[in-house]
Amino acid sequence: MTHRSCLAGVTVGDGVKVAIVGALNVSPESFYAGSVVACGDDLLRAAEAMVGAGAAFLDVGAMSTAPYLAGRISEDEEADRLGAAVGLLAGKIEVAISADTSRSMPARAALEAGARIINDVTGLMGDADLAVVVARGAAGLIAMASEGPASRAGAAATGAPRPDDPVAVVCARLAESLALARCAGIPADAIAIDPGIGFFRRSGMAWHEWDVAVLAGLGRLRALERPICVGVSRKSFVGALTGEGDPARRLPGSLAATAAAVLGGAHLIRTHDVAETVQAVRVAEAVRLGVQGRSR
């Protein structure tokens, strides 16, 4: 079965090129200072550079979502930041804008400002109203798996996966998210899923071992029949594996993890480094196609 979705006019999934999503932050709390662009003119220039380097769309965040940082701000402040950033970019760049938020008020502000995709790191489980906001806005959705309480809609259907099987846990969480999206009226072909690399910290397993296991078993997410988005850019598991504590020095490891994700079946790659990632993705993609061709 071919798995495809259309996110703000961008077709992603089987049979099309892996899409690169450029990550921009206007949140000074971000774990990677090099991704933060607070000034309006600088934000526009950074966005234009990402588009010129090959980004299919841009993902703008206004609050740090790193689970190991205390970066939470009020909904009002996040909405103000996100609405202003999206409003600055909408209509001035050639690609669609995604808003990286898990709360309904900032999501609404972003959609009103011109965003066409919501990227939710809680998979619709952090705010009961967010799914309805996405549905009413006719927006695309990237639903990410993360730790947290199970949703009522999905818990009964998915059961309890073995906690020592990271991919099974991720699949169960994403199945819950898809159930919430379906109940809210979000079309399945407007959704991509994300396994949440870096967001599982309380599993009883070292987080970098968890992330490696998920990347190694990425193909099992195909059972959910949605395109797969992966974000590994400069994350802490790269630092743990390489002994590099500074996110600014993790680009080589990030590109290696990106190549592994593409070989494992990823359809979208979210990155802070678009130009470098495009090269890594195209090479890995060619290898993936070659392997698939020989297996037929």
C-alpha cells in the first residue's frame, strides 16, 4: 500500500522525494542557540536561505519543547511570538509555514497569521481543543509521539505495549493521536507522524538507546499508514553517542542519523541545517531506491 499525505500542497510519502523541513525558532530558550532568529529582518533572511537551499516548507517554533529544559512560557506569550513570526513570513516566502506548537491558542494565532500546518509534539494529547482548531482551520498535521498520559480515544484500542519495545510504544502513542485526529475530523491524508526522537526520557532505558532503537525499527511505523517525519537535528542523543555536549558541534552526527532515518523509510526530515541535510538526504535516498530496486 502506498502511504501519502498532502501537507499544505506538499505531497509527502511513498514514491516522491523525501521532503526537507527547515526549523526556525523565535524562542531564546531553544536548546540550540544557532537556530534562534529573533529579529524580523534576520528571520526573513534565514527563511529565504532555507527555501533557496531546498526546504519544502518551514516549521516555526516560539517556545522550547525540549523535554529536559524549563522553557515553558504562557500561552499568551507563545501566541504573540508565533503569530508575529508567522505573519512576518506568510506571503513573503515561496513555501508553506508550519507552526510548532501543542497549544490551541498559539495554534489559532498561527493559522490566522497564515500558517497551514500544525506540528504538535504531544500528538494532540497536550490540549483537548487543538485537534478541533486544526480541523476547523483545514490545516495539515504532524503528530509526534511523546511520553504522557494516554488519551481516552486511543487507550482502549491500542492496549499496553511492552515497555522494553520502544517502537511498539511509539506506534501505540501515534495510534492514539490518529484516533484523536479522526474523531476531530482531520483527514488522514492531511497527517504525517513523527516518532519523537529525543522526547522519551522516562522509559527506564537510556534515552539515546531508546532513540537508536526507534531509528533502527522505523519501518515498523508503516503499519500506521501515514508518512513518517523524523527530526534528529543536533539532538542530545547525537551528543550522547559521540561525546559532544555542544549542539553547535553535532552537525556530522546529525547528518549520519538523518541518512539512517531515510534508509529506514522516513519521508520528511526536519532540520536546522537545510543545505547540508539536502545533500545527505539525496545520497541516502538514492541508496534506498537502489536497495528497493534490487529486492524486486
